[in-house]
Amino acid sequence: MNNSVLARTSGVVFAVIAFGHLVRAAFRWEVLFAGWSVPIWVSVLIAILFGYLAYESFKRRPAHYVCTGGCGGVSSKPGACQAEGCAKKGVPLVECRI
């Protein structure tokens, strides 16, 4: 599994957990854990923590490099465009994190 898929998958899992705790806090659902009533502030804290982890997971996707000359060249490593007939052949590729 490459880093991009792992980052995206963990981001989705963290986001689902954060959303579940936000829903629990919004509707004030009671949760009992081993006979202990879990306070709402615990869910708010967990939602903030897992929301941050989801944000970081989506933000930290690995960069790739693209040619802006119209040839559509993409590389996982920095370098220059090598496409024959491209207007920007030999020009450094631009970093992209989308």
C-alpha cells in the first residue's frame, strides 16, 4: 500500500470517528462504559483530536510533480519535463499536492 492510499484511508477513518463523537455530543446521547457514564466533554475532546488527525492525514499526502507545458506529464520525483514536442521541455516540473 503506498503512502497516498494509507494517508487517505486513515484520514477517512479519523473523520468518521470525529463525526460520530460530534453527533453523540450534539444529541447528548448517554454512553455507559463499564458502568461509568461518559461525560459529553469527553466526546467533544475526542472529536477535536480525531478531527485534527483527519486534517493532518489529508494534508500530508505525498507530493507529485507536473509539467505546466500542456503535455500532461506527471512524476513522483522532481525533475524536468522530458516530453518531445512539449513547449516546456527541459523546464523543471511544478510540485503539486492535490
